[in-house]
Amino acid sequence: RNYLSCMIRYDTQAAYGGTAPRTELIQAANRMSRRIDPRRPKELTEAQSSSIRQEEEIQELRGRRDELFQRIRHQFTFIYRAEGQAIYDQYEEAKRAVDRKIKVRERELMKQIQKEYDTIAPVQDMRAQLEGDVELLSPILYTSGRVRYAFVERSRIAKAFFDPLSTCGAKDDLDRRVSIVDDMVSLCIRQEGVFRKARRTRRIQARERDPDDAERPLKAVKFESESDSSIPYLFPVRCKPYQCLYCLGDTDLPLEERLHNLGGKYSLQRHFDRRHPFRPGEPCPFPHPECAAVTLGSVMHFKNHAAIVHGIYMSDRI
């Protein structure tokens, strides 16, 4: 067992039987994995994460951290005033110990849940196939559907490539080719990017469930994108906590990227610095008539407007 690879590379059955190797079958078997199963757990639920934080060992570490916190507040009033003192170093180490222990327990629990799923799922799938349970197998069955494109230009280009040539005459064929070239030029102007999934989902969800925001009335703006002119979208003035106002107002971006919510205020600040250099005197980029009338005089003016009006909080760094 110490000399055999876990990967299936060769048709050993064919070699043993003296038959022709089935290369394509071996390659297909080599690509098979339970990890491509969309039903396989990928992250812990809120209840599972909460149960980890209620464990006795973690509660003891948190108690030690809270005790040091109260001692610092009693002696120095503010935490930052204790910097350089021994008790401050002890408090920071206690915080790191809590975070390390929680991450270790989350990884262990996630591996345990995935291992249990990998053991049970194949048996359930075989039973579902024998019993004809389509509902259970539907998440892993291939279903062909209509392809959705981020931009209408890309949709027209794909349609033109697969449509048969026109038989009406040379003029129609020329117009068709010109329209394809125009769409390709327009598509080159569009921007399309891929964002990483936000990791701090619990904190973002807590911010989205802020009771103070629930009491404020939400105004909605009916906005129609040029790239998807047939579908109206509603952009609420109170945005998600880490959305980018410039991306929301950029009609050259696909809707998914415009509505993307970044991982935190520092990620939003880095995104703002890299992609949207601020220019004083510009109006607010959010697609709303009232915001378009607001002239932003400085970076702090922009951040205050984003926080007060739209509920978006960025880093305090200018």
C-alpha cells in the first residue's frame, strides 16, 4: 500500500488480463470525485458555529479574555491606552488564543461533517437510483437550460455565430457582419471581473439585520441597465454594508458585479483605492436623482455621504 498511488492512472485490470487498455475510461474515473457534489457541505451553519462557541474550553478562554478586558477598562478606561503594558500583551494573546481555538474546532467539525457525508451519500444515491427518486438526485443531475449572458452584446454575438447564414441577399449578410463587429467593439468596452466570496458571512448578515436600519424607510429606484434592457432592477438607497457605490452606478458592469458585497470595510477601501481613484467635484455615483445632485468635495465627504445616506462604511483612513 505504500507504493501504490491513490490516483487511478493505469488500467491494471486490462494489463492483468492482457487486453487493450481503456484509456478514456481511466481518465474519466481519474476525474471523478465526491467534491464536485453540490450537496456536499462547504461551510458550517449558524447553529453549528454557535455550538462551537459554547464549548467549555472556548468559554474558559473567552472568560480569561473578558476578565483582562474589564481590568484594562477599569485601570486605563480605553484599551489603546494600555499599549506597551504587560496586561495589554496578555489581553492580545488571550484574543488570539480564542480565535485560534475557534478556527481549529471549526475545521475539525467541518472535516467530520464532510467525512460523514462522503460515507453516507454514495449509498443514498444508489438507493435513489434504484427507487427512481428524482427529487433526491436532482441537484447532481445535468439539466440543460437556457444560457444566460452577463451582457446583451455577448448574447447577440453567440446568436449570430450559431444562426445559419441569411439567404435573402448579400446586403443582409453585410449588415449582419457589421452588427457583429459593433457588438464586439461594445463588448470590449464592458468590464467583467470575478470577486472572491466574502468569508465573514456571519458579521455581514448581522449588519444586514441591524434593527436601526429596519426602522428606516427604504426608498427604491427603478433602474434599467442597458446590457439587460428587458429586466428592471430595484436599487435600494440603503445598500448592503460593503457595497461599492461606483460599481452600483457603472452600467458597463454586469448586474452580479454591480451588486457584489465585499468582505469588509478594509476590502472595500482597497477596492476603492485600486479601481476608483477619487476626483473632487464629482457627483455621487449612485444611480439616484438626489445623489446625482450631491457634489462630493473630498474623500471624507464621500465617506460620510456613503455612511449616512447609503449605510456603507469604509475604513477611516483617508
